[in-house]
Amino acid sequence: MQKDQFFTRRRLLLASAAAVGAAGTTAGVLMAGGEETARTVSVPVAGPQARQAPKSSAFRLRPLTGYGPPRSAPKKLKVRHEPILRISTKGRRMMLTFDDGPHPDYTPHILDTLAKYDVRAMFFVCGEMAVDNKELIARMAEDGHVVGNHTWTHPLLTQLDRGDIKSEMERTSDVIEDAYGERPQWFRAPYGAWNKAAFQLGAKMGMEPMAWTVDTTDWEVPGTSTIIDRVESGAAPGVVVLSHDAGGDRSQSVRAIREYLPYLLDSGYHLTVPPRRI
């Protein structure tokens, strides 16, 4: 009975996220140099089950007011109404992104594979994972990867009030800055479930909204060969690939990138990331 209730709740959450994602279908295309144009595409929905926000006593490393260096002031951005789904197609560019980490059992292997082929990627991290794995965030910075904000507990934002959404985003940005040396400049809503508050708060915090084009659905643990096939068959100029380095058993994702990454490079794709605004 408990198992049936678990999967029923999961389907309801994903259905709710899908309804929100389907509400807006015009999304941006990130161009070289950070410029953006509009393009009509469907906003996909993915991700593992939403986690309930822990009680305040469970939050770790909460900074004390008046202690530590002052936070850098974020550059306020124009509020978008849809997330960016694609990047510039110039030079057969693609982008790999990983959500929900960092995880000590999986993220290092993915970083090792990216380093082996001298490839950069984006990592959208959850604060509750980042706070205990700051050394992995620091390594991402050292290796030239871009770290984005994926909230603290991976909730469905459409079920939270504005204050809770702000807390989820802001505290995650604080942890990233502590470990990465910079506040994140990109935000991804869990499940691809965006709402007005997420766009407004993200812009106020200096973060652009990034979604994806190709979903590996590795969170379903479909098998290594299936993940490889979804990346290779979905490869095209401008594509943003969604994978995960935490949120469950990601050993299949670790094995898959070892296979599809050299294939993409041999096929003439340039794996890139957005420019970092310093």
C-alpha cells in the first residue's frame, strides 16, 4: 500500500509540473556572447521525486549575521517569462548539464571523464548537497565548469509561497559562493516547473533561467545503453542535454558519459558552457 501511495504521489507531482511547463512554450536561445533570441519549443519536465524542505534545525552552516565577508551584490537582470532551452548553433555547439548534486559517489567520476576529454559542463546543484560537498564545487570551478542554482531541497516551486522560494534560491546561492568563489549566474527550476516568482527572484539575484532540450531521463534508471542512445540520437547543434549526478543511483549516468562523450566529440560537436560574467 505504501509503495502504491509513493508512486501515486510521484505521478501527481510530475503531472502538476508538466501542467506548469506546458503553460509557456516560447523559450530563449542563448547565443554566443550571451545574447538571446526567441524560439518556440516545448518545455520538458523531468527529475526525481520532490523532497520535502527539512526543518530549520536541519539546515547546516547557516551564516550568523555580522560574521564573515559581505556577500557580493548580484547584477540584476531583466525578468524573463520563459527559460532558455537552447544555445547558439554556431560551430555545432552543444551543452551537457547535470542536476541535483554534487554527490561524492558519482560527481567525481563525471568530473574525471570531462577532464579526460577537456570538456566543460554545467552543474545545477542543490544546496543540501552542496553544503556537505564544497570540495566538489571548488573542483568544478577549478576545472572551468559553470555552477548553477537548483534550489536547496529540490521542491516543486509551484507549491511554495514566494518567501519559501526565495529562501530555497538565496541560501543555495550563498553556499555556492562560499565554495565556488562566485554567486551563481544561472538557475534551473526543479522539474522544469517555472512560475512568475521564480523568474522574478532569479533575475533579482542575477541568475538567468536555464532549461534543457534533450532529457536523458536517467533519473528513471533506464539502463546505460538507453541513456547513451538518448544523448546520441538527440545530438544536434544548439542542444542542451539534461542528466543527473545525484538524486539516486547514478552509476548508469557515470558509465554512459564515458561512452557518449567521445562519440559527440568524434562527431564534430563542441561541448561548451555559457560565458561567466565576472
